[in-house]
Amino acid sequence: MSAGAVVALLGPPGCGKSTVSAALASEHALRVFRLREFAHQQARTNAVIADAVARTTDPLGWLPDQVAMALVRRAVDNEFRLEPGRPVLLEGYPGTQAQAIHLLLHLRFRPGIRFSVIELVADMETTARRIGQRQVCATCDTAHGGPRRPARALPGTSTCCASCGGELSRRPNDDGLVAAQRQIRYRLRAPAIRAALLPARVPWHPVDAGQSEEVVIRAAASAFDEAVRVTDLKGASL
């Protein structure tokens, strides 16, 4: 495995990014970067970041590109400390064309880093159905910025967490118009992200996310193994 393997896990809301990244993290010695989670973590000790997060006015909770770019640089350069055999997974990042271009340019100045993408592909009907059924547990998932990872209900119940017995709830941005707007925004921006990365010969590994959770996890794990192997042998020359 190369000294600096960076893998972006992309896909629309509801495609299973959180589930897949958790499964990959449990199988591999990798670190997972989640933008909002990292932002809230850094805001606890950095007044500039805390102010930037507090000033965010986007109705869907997105951070401005410049803030997102600064945070991913901080994560890649300082917090995660890229090491042989310990790749970094960027969950849901880059989220815009500008972020994709910036990431490419930034990684070019890091000798030995190889970059690839796994894209979870699912249609709007599938993702809308999953979002409508998704619940989270604030007791089990203590990530900064609020729980995000899907939780299972205790058999025979619909609101009790199978892991801890705590109360399950819905993500605020999984409801109604907000969920639909998040779907549309991703699908409108995805072609520009691809257009920025593919000409740079970034290896791209699509995974059909419309299958069962178990099948998707296996397929994503296989894609991850291939992505790391490809980035070692013939990945994008950054």
C-alpha cells in the first residue's frame, strides 16, 4: 500500500456512505474524514473555525468551499498524518467542483500520495426510500454535529436502538423538502465533480448501491481493495 492512499467515497444522500465507511473502517486501518464532524471537532479548540461554522448560513447545512478546503487540508496535512498502510477515506468529499479541483492541486504537492474514488450509485427512488426509513441513535453515535450513522431498531419496536436500547430519532435534514433539496443538489453537482477528477486520471470505482446492505458492503470493500491496489500500481500521478 502506498505511503499516502486517499480514497474519496462519494454518492447521493441515502446511498449508504455512512454504513460503508463504518464497515471499511472496521476492516482496515484507515481514518475517515467527515467534513461536518471534523469541523465541529476542530471548532472546540480553534476560534477561527468555530466562528466559520457558526456563521454558516446555508439552509442545508453545507460549509462554504473555502472553509471546507481549509478543513480538508488541515486533516490531510496534520490530523491524520498519512502513513504507509493507513489510508484516509474522505466520506462525501469533495462535494463541489471547486473542492475537487482544490483537492487535486493540494495532493500534487504531497509526494507519494495516490488518490482514487469509490462512487455509490443509486437512483432517487432508492435513496428517497432509504432516507424515509433511516433512524439514528444519539447514544451510540456521539459524533460532533449530531448522530449520522443509521441505527437498527430492536426487534418488535420501531424507536428503540438494537445496540443500546436508547431512543431512535430522525436526522433533521432527512425530512421533507430538505431531504429532496439535498438529493437534487448532489445530483446536479456530481457531473462537475466527475469532470474535474476524471481528466486527471483519478481511478474511479462505481458500486451499485441499489442492492442489499450486505451486498453493497461487500462490493464496496472489493472496490476499496482494488482502489488501494490500483493507486499503488498505476494510480493518478499527483
